[in-house]
Amino acid sequence: MEGKGLPLYFLDDRLEFPPVENANADGLLAVGGDLSPERILLAYKNGIFPWFNDDDLILWWSPDPRMVLFPEKVRISKSMRKVMQSGTFRLTKNEAFDVVLDHCAKQKRKGQQGTWITKNMREAYLQLHQKGFAKSYEVWSDDELVGGLYGVDLGGVFCGESMFSKVSNASKYAFIKLARELSQKGYALIDCQVHTKHLQSLGGEEIPRKKFIGILERNVKGA
């Protein structure tokens, strides 16, 4: 049976992952390895992502179903349309990646203690940013950073990682701007990883992992 009864895979120094079909029912696929930019990129290209607490081993996930958003399907409420047109916020890109990362780490989330953006994870995504893969969207009110998001851009697919808001609607503003831009560029989807009501309200939906992997293979070079 897919995702059930299969032994947990422990990674070594080899740059490889087991087939995603080996993940257990919760989506956990493998343990260990490292957070080198090369391994993280290989993971994303194969529908896998790291997610673990500071005192855990590195855990690699590939859940089924997968939460995604097709950029052209982003949902914009009437109230958000007013916000988008009001001039309340100003958007920049990649001007404060490290600050966005730190705010995402500090963002309090329902049902979550601590943060999965550990010191080692922070360093890994900073390296990905320096290499041009990890990108941030910053939302400003006057000269104050009030929201934003970051993720990994594979070209054709954007892997959303985290977002934060210090004021109402700031993260929604960033996400909608991201979706609109990716739609114009012809991107296939935004990977949102796991279901949340917030993402669903913006148009996110769950699709079978097999379909998600197929989209990656067709749209990401080297996947």
C-alpha cells in the first residue's frame, strides 16, 4: 500500500532521496542528510521539503494530497481588492530577505510551538538566496516592513515557504502580488505544501501527490 508500512529511509552523504511513494501516511519520507543548497534544491525538484524542530533530526516530507495554488486561480475578495487599490501598501522584492526570514520565524501560529526556521535552516535559505533561488516579497507601510513571504523559485513552479503579517492583510497582499506575477510569467503553480484555512481562502486547493509530481516534471528543468 502506498505510504503505509514502508521502512523509514535514513539519508547518508549521497545526494539522493527515495521515491516519494515511500512516504508514510503523514507524508514523512526520510530522515537525516544535510541542508546543503544542492540537497534542498534536489528535494524541491522532486516534491520533497524539509520541516523539523530545532532539537530534531532533519525530516523530509512529501505529503499526499499536496496543497497548491494555480496562480491564475488566486482568489481576491472584494475587501482585498479595495486594499490592493488603496495604495496602503508598497511592494518590494529581495530587498530584505533576511529580515523577512526572521519575521517568519517569529510569527506566532495556531497550534505551533517554536519555529521550524532553525538557525541551520536560516543559513541554508540565505545560501539559496545568494544563489538566486530563494526569493522574498516585502510589504511596506510608509517605511515600515509590515508583511511578506519567501520561497524557492524553481522556474515554472514557486515553492512557497512562509509568510508573516504585522498588520491586517499584509501577507495576503504579498501573496496576491506573487500569484499575479507568476500567472503573467506562465508559472504552473505555487506549492503551498500543506493545507491551511488561510491558503484555502486565497484559492489554494489540495491535489493528489501523483498529479503534483507530474506538474513538477513537466515544468521544472532537471526535475
